[in-house]
Amino acid sequence: MAAASVESRIHESATPAISIDDDIGFGALGRVRTKTTKRAARVLIEKYYPRLNAVDFHTNKKVIDEVAIIPSKRLRNKIAGFTTHLMKRIQRGPVRGISFKLQEEERERKDQYVPDVSALDTSATGGLEVDPDTKDMLRAVGFDSLPVSVSAPVSAYQAPERRGRNVPGAGRR
């Protein structure tokens, strides 16, 4: 009885914003549903993205413990692990199902980006250097008016032929 009142006081003073108790249900005791873990991780990322760390599971575990009421250590660890996994994916690019302000602002910034100097601006360089194949492609597309200078064609790299004792796996059984 005393332990329950201490626990309730701790959670009342910290005022966590997310409670996972409602999502679990009592249909299958001892089983943590994947849906619960994934949904909780997505909600946590949307609300607490600046506090979470992309590479550190233990930091995420502590943050999740502070901001959410999670009934078991096992469930907390699963949510923290999936949160860390999603944070790593978010670093590489946008993730489906997660929408937070920083990600939307970055997407808008990329859409609105205009380079200072155009890649096709030839006034400073006097023309673009291209190989003969590229010049033929530009002509086929209709960009004959672009001033281009043809450079020597680029040949594909060929590895030198290796013979004798340097051949990997030669003479071994």
C-alpha cells in the first residue's frame, strides 16, 4: 500500500504526458504487442524529439522513463529500442508516419532552396567542359545554345591483370 502511494506521488509530481497503460489491455498477459511499441515510439518522437538521442539507447530509456508512465521495464526497453532505431532512420531522411516540426521545416527549406550561382551559368567560366557523349545528349534534348567545350573522353578504369603468385587463392586448397 505504501509503495503504491509513493509511486503515484512520483508520477503526479513529474506529470508525465504519455500513459501506455491504456494501450496494453489484459487480453494477453505477458505479451507486448508490436503495435503498442511502435505507436508509443512514434508519439514520443513527435512530442519529445529535441530531448531524444539518435545513437544512445540508455539516454532515450531515461528520457522515456521521465516523460511517460510505462508499466513494465520490459515494455519501456522495447519502446526505447524502437525509438532509437527510428531516430537513426530520421537522421538519414524523413520517416513515414512521423511528422514533427523540425522535419517539416527542413523539408520546406530544401524545397525553397535556390543556389547562389546556377550550375548552368557560363558567364564566369566561359563554358562547361563536357565529354562528346554529353554534348550529343545536350543536342538531342535541345540545349544547342549552351556554350560547351568538349574535353577528352573519359575512359573506364581497367584493373591491371594480375598473374603468378599474386592471384588470390592460387595454389591453395
